[in-house]
Amino acid sequence: MFVVEVGAILTLLFIVQAVWGKVDSQLPITYFIALDVWLFLTVLFANFATALAEARVRPRPIRLGGRGMTRWPIF
């Protein structure tokens, strides 16, 4: 995910340079804008999915032996 974030930042910097007229490119600026939107949406969705997965995990007690004793896991 770090690579996607770095790619999104680099394409954003390229877009800013292209808007100021400092970069000559064979591709239109709309391609880089669409690519940047796609990369930022990927990062946003991945962060949301990770947060959702971490929120669903609950510590469950571990049963010990036959006496019905339980203990909570220590992480």
C-alpha cells in the first residue's frame, strides 16, 4: 500500500508541474488526473477495509482444561 501512496503523490506532483507548464508529456493531463483519482481511491478503500477488519476482531476467551476455567489472550 505504501507503493500506491507514493505513486499517487508522484502523479499529483506531476499534475501540478504540468498545470504550471514545466513538463512536456506525450500523454494528456486528463490521463494523469484519472490515474491520480484511481490511486487515491485505492488508498482510501484499502484503509477503510483495514479499519473494518480490525474493528471486527474481538478477543475471545480460551478454555483451559475441564474445569470450565477461562483466560483472556494477551497480545
